[in-house]
Amino acid sequence: MKHLNIMVSKHSVFYSPLIGVIAGGFLKEHGYEANYSIVPENQTVSTYLLSGEVDVAQAAVSANWSFMEQNKNTNIIHFAEINQRDGFFILSKEVSGITSWKNLENCSLIAQLGAQPFDMLRFALNKEDVDIDKINWIQAESLDSSIELFKQGNADFIHLQGPYPQQLALEGYGEIVFSVGETIGPVAFSSICCTKEFRDKNEYLIFLDAFKKAKKWVLTENLDLVAKKISSFFDEISFEVIKTTLQTYRDLGCWSLETNISRETYEASLDVFSFNKTISKRHDYSEVVVTD
């Protein structure tokens, strides 16, 4: 059987439409198996795409902007939307008394202090009129270390993608109090990318067909069935948490039946990065995105 190499920037239920091409058997319908991998720490998926080690990857349109800011041509294109909202949540150590985002002020918050998730978080905090300078930020060195730090009681809040805050809540470590995606609204948060050369191959069309089917499957198929298949990728997470997280992302509107990355969500992401001053200009949609 032929193989495709798929890499993700983060391993999360949030990316179930991509995991679904494997879990749902949609690549196998075309006679393909997939090698699924998570990008090594302190590396980027672009390195593996450009070397040819990976065929398609999960990233964000903003990943291209960092190269464009340096006037570098990445030769990488984004061709399919995975998520049209941010998928991070704020988990509170306290299970009562948190009524407003303003409650984060004068408290400690574990977060990855950089890149797109932090830009989105800062944008959401601003929308909720939170004084960012009044938050005691704690750098999340890695997913595992940040979760362990929170479990040990070293912070009031933690910023995580599902299913990890849901699992922590189940284990009694706190309660999910806010959704960044709900506050911000639609943005081009995560997408699938490849090299321009790969787009000219037949495997590109095969993958795109499988992804379209997987996206519809994750969004509309029986929840128990989807959760059972997706849970095989998350040994450390309970089935009920996987199921709950899938339903939460469905309800938030993170996934749609549309595959193309819209100009509207692209521009909304530019708004976020412009607010954070992490880009010097608004990079053109057509230089980053292709549509089918």
C-alpha cells in the first residue's frame, strides 16, 4: 500500500478533521496509508515539507507570514481549512466565583508566550477589556510540563487546547471558564499546507478528497462513532473527554463543511497579528492561500 507522510504542529482533538483522514479510513479508500507525526520540539513543519520528508502538514497561514516578513519565499501553500476558530480554553483552578475575563487580572496564567496561540489570547483579552500587564504570565515550556505545573498548584489558570483542559477538569483540577474561540469569532486559525510541487502530484488530489470526506465525517457522523475512532490517537485521554471535546468544537463552530480558506477569516487573522504588532504589513491572501 502507498504512503503519505502527515505532520502536525500540535496534537489535539482540535485537529480531528485531519486525524480523520486516517481514523475514518478515507485515505485507505484510495489505497493509501499515512505516517502521522508531531513536529519535534523547537522545529517547524516547514522544514520537513521543504525537505520532502513530509507531504502535507497542519500549520497556519500565519506561519507563512513569518517568512514573508523576512522577504523569504517559503514555496509552501495553504490549501484547506481545518479550523475557522481558535480552539484554546482557559481552565481555572477555582471552580466557582469566576464570572468575567477580568478575573484573570492579578492572577497567574500558564501559556505559551509566543506564536499564534499567544497572539490570539492577547487579542481575546483585549476584547474582554483585560489589562494584559496585570496578568502574572508563566511560560509553558512544553505541554506535559505546563500541565504538571498546573496540577501542582503553581498557577491560577492555564491556557490549553482540547482535550487537555477537559481531561484536567474530569480529574478534578479545575473548571473550564472561557473559550478564546468564542470571544474572537471566525479566523483562519489552522490549515493544511504543502509545497507547490506536491500540489502538482496526483497524491494531492487524493489527499484533498480524503480530507473533504473526513471533515464532513467529523462534523456530521454519529458522535460516539467519531469519538471511538479519534480516541485511538489519544491513549492518555478518556473516551468521554474525547466525546465531550468533539461536541464542544462542533458547538463552537470550529469546523465547517467548507474546505477552502476564506478571504474573510484570513483577513480576521491579519487583524489579530496587526493588533499584536507581530507583522509589519497585511500580507496578500493570494500569496499564501490556494483554493480548489
